[in-house]
Amino acid sequence: MISLAALPLAWLLVWRNANKDHYWVPAQNDRFVDDFRKFCRDPMIIMGDRVRLKWDTSIP
């Protein structure tokens, strides 16, 4: 079996939560929030707070 750690980046997804009725990640009271937190802690998953950007992200 191939280790995932040996593979290059395969996919990137960017999303946003538009409002309280439209979201792509579980809200605090959602039944899937614990699973999502577990997913975020996986070392193979890189969320935005673990990314060092090499470009200016400020909005003019």
C-alpha cells in the first residue's frame, strides 16, 4: 500500500460560508461538527490556518 505522505498535492478546494443558512462546513450545532473537527486535525489535511502565503493577501 502506498503511503499518502509520499504523494504530491492532489487536490485543492476553496469554499466560503455565505450566511447562516448556506454553509459548506458544519455549523457549531451541526451533527457532523465532531467529524469535521477530526478531519481538520488529520496531518494530511491542510487548512488555511496552516498555510504560509507567499503573496500579499491584503484587499486594496
